[in-house]
Amino acid sequence: MSAYDLAIVIPAWNERENLELLLPALREIVGALGLRAQIIVADGGSVDGTEQVAPRWGAEVVLQTERGYGGALLAGFAKADAPFVVTMDADLSHRPVFLEALWRHRHDAEILIASRYLAGGRADMPPFRRVLSVTLNRVYGHMLRLPVRDLSSGFRMYRRDALASLDLRSRDFDILQELLVRVGAEGWRIREIPFHYMARGSGRSHARLLRFGWAYLKTLVRMWQLRNSVEAADYDARAFDSPIWLQRYWQRTRHRIVLDYMAESRRVLDVGCGSSRIILDLPSATGLDIRLNKLRWLAQRRSRLVGGTCLGLPFRDASFDGLINSEVIEHVPDDPAILREAWRVLRPGGILALGTPDYGRSLWWVLEWIHGRLLPGGYAHEHITHYTRRSLAARLASAGFEVLDCRYVGGCEMIFKARKRDPVGASRAGPPAPSTTLPR
């Protein structure tokens, strides 16, 4: 168990005068809150006495080994030994009194942002810098489709375990945007709190426009690729409202067909639910997926979620009236256990909605090739098992299902509606042991 309640990481480069005011103010605030605080000054090679002033106020000094603001944050994160980590600037633009608001809301999200651009927030900064800041935030927010107003605020509170597994590559101020995208991709919560950004104290800003502009551009490209890949927790949900017409059409047509097939089913299981609108629009359904980041994202919106795979469903026999297996079976090796498990957990007469590309149609091969080139991080590269309408209909029949209907999305993605026949010679073995439950 940590000896601290809170760690405060302060990147600093030649900020002695400001730290002499900031550090005692921080001590006063954390004392008033009754917190055991670890204050860390990440020094970027100061020559003005920054390294000497910090210990006088009980702060630890860590010398960053990697360049830039990002390198300072990484050094501070590595030193931090508390469940919550605050990052703030050394130049007095982030007033310590706002720690009270961050601490009060600490359980609301894994990242709390002191936001200048949320309603109720404001920023005291020169006009030119304000224009650059607003432009940066709007461009990033629009391109990455992030529901955050202030992506470049460095005054934040992080839950430390949300930072643990992140592969951060940025080393300048663009690490702030990368942190948001990667934490969001893991399904963690992000929330903004209105904040008044003040003018810096003594000294000048260390930002270098051209160098940072190039770094921001490179990071934007990398983060766009991540946001538009299956690694992003909300990828499936955002595809429903995609600005790309074909993707939007595909998602909405699939959604309409599957929900129509499930119209008369009360107890529904969505196998490989991802973060799609299908599970979101079936509020009483149970969702199952192998990707914990998708389930973590869904947990903020749905309560009936289980981690597991289609090869061993952790439910009793005849538990559901309807089962959805949409765009899953092409991602796993062909195994009779997939349909055997679906048959087992469905009640007699229960409905299976089974969707997968029809590789018997040449149009799908063309579309898959195009999709793989336009969105190389999308699902296309994961399609390892290919079915045709005839081959899948035969599998369904042999597994004990009666095919009732088969509809197409775009003329090449088939979605079967099949009813469980009873009795058949399928396995009646009990359910496997429950899989790992969803973590917070």
C-alpha cells in the first residue's frame, strides 16, 4: 500500500522563482485537504537553482533522462507512488487551489482535465497564443472525434493504474493529446472541469512553435490511426455515425437487420459485442467480448457484461431466447464449438443471428481490399476464416439450427436468422467455468 494519497508531478526548467511561490502554496493546500502528498519536480537540466529550491519545501527532484515536456512527465510518472497523479506547470498558471476540485471529483473519471474551454472556464493568455491554442484543440478534436474541449491542458489528475500499460511515444507537449487518446482507447473515462488559466509568473514560456508544430502534426497522424483502428475502445460505436458514407451505411444496415431478428427475444446474448450500437440499443441484453477495453467502455453504459469467447460461453444451458454472433466467426479459426455453444445456451426455439462476410461473392473481396488500404488498423486484416452462404448454411443445419432467413448488407455481408431445433445430437455438457469478470 502506498504511503501517499496523491502524487504531484511538476515539469520544470529554470523555474526557481516560480517554484519558491508554488511549492509552499501546494503544501498549504494539501495540508488543508488532509492529504499525504508526494511532490515531484521533474527537472529538465535547470541552471538557475531549481534543483536546490525544491527539497527545501519537501519536494523530490527527479532528473529527466529523455528530452522535452513529455520526457519530464514520463520521469515524474515513473517516480510517482500514489493512486492518483496530478500534473501541473511550474510557472504559476495552474493555481494550487484548484487541487481541491480535482480531488473532490477524483472518482468521476480516470483522467480529470482542468479545462479552459468548457463552459465556466477561461484563459488569461495573449491573443496570438489563444488563437493557436483554440485552433489546435479544434483541429485535434475534429480529426480524432474526441468529445473533449481542452485537449492541451497540462493540469490534470490521472488514476495511476490507467497509465500503467500505455506505450507513450511523444516527447514534447503533444504527449498531452497522446495520453488522452491512449487512455480513451483503453476504455477509461475522461472528464473536464471548468478552470481559470492564469498568466504565468516570472520568466518566459519554453514553447518553440515550429518544433512543436511538427511534433503535433506527426502525433495527430499516429493518433488518427489509433482512433480508427480496432484497438480503440469506442471504434465500433463511432462507426455508426462515421463521416464515411459507406461505413455508416454498413453499420446501420447491419444494426437494422440484427435488431429485427431479435425483435421477439427477451433474453439476448451478444457474443463478441464490441462497442457497437447493437448492444447499446438492447438495454436488457448481455454482452460478451474478449477485449477488456471494449467492455470497460461499455461498463459506463451497460451493466450486463462478461469477458469470454464464443468457444466456451460461461452460461447455463437454455439461458437465452436470442443470441447474436455478428462479425465474429471470421476472426477465429473454424471450430464446431462456436455453433455448439450457441445451440447449448439457447432455449428450444431460440433465435440465432449469425453474420459474416460472404466470400463466395467477388464484391466482398474488392471491398475488403479497399478497406484494408484505407483503414489498415481496421478489422479486415483479422479475417482468417472464410465462409460462403452455402457452407455456413450447411454448418448451421448440422449444428441443429433451422435457417429461417438470410439478408445481405451491401450485397456481400450475409446475416442468417436461424432457429434452434430440439432435440438434436448436440452436446449437453454443462457450462465451462466463468471467465474473468470485468475490472473497473
